[in-house]
Amino acid sequence: MVLQWDRSNKEITTLFDTRESQCFARKDIAEQVSTIGKAPIRLKFETATGVVETEEVIFAQVWLNGNPLFWTFIVVPDLTEELIVGSDFFQRWKISLDPEHEKITFDPSTLKLKLA
């Protein structure tokens, strides 16, 4: 999976974690690759090391199998990983991981915009 940021196309070590509810970026990495924006509300998360609060987010265009997917990452200082892709991303784009064959697949029908 290739992630395209607004300031850099830096290769980032990414943890794919279906147990995480959201997508996260460590602050030092976020500052290098994207313009940090402000979330409309203060976000609060419980981590293994305690409670973290932030108002910062970054946006990315993620390329998967030649298809652009847009997503938001919550910026967290002192995150143990550079980038964490969580279940919100997997659910939205109907992504499946196949670790044995090192493949990522998704349902292309999710690319169609629908207004209800």
C-alpha cells in the first residue's frame, strides 16, 4: 500500500491493526509528511501507556491496487508506531488482509460514491 501525503511521499513503517478503532500517526512523522489540521473536537483515547488527548489530524491519499482511497489519521505524540491503520479504514473500504500471502484486497464497489 502506498500512502501519498501533501508534503512528502516518505515511506513510513505501518502497523495494520484490526484491533485499533482508528488510524493514527506519530506526531514527528505527521509533521514531516503532511500539514497538520485541527479536529472539530478534542479527541481522547486510552492506550497501553495511559490516556492521550489530541486535536490534531492529517489526511492522506492511500493507493491500494492502483485505486486512490482518502483517509484521516489522528496525530498522537509519542505513539509507539510511526503509523497505525485501524479497523475504521478496513471497514470503510471493505479491506481484507491475507498475512500468509502478504496480500491486501478490497471491494472495488466501495469506490462508487452514493448519496442516499
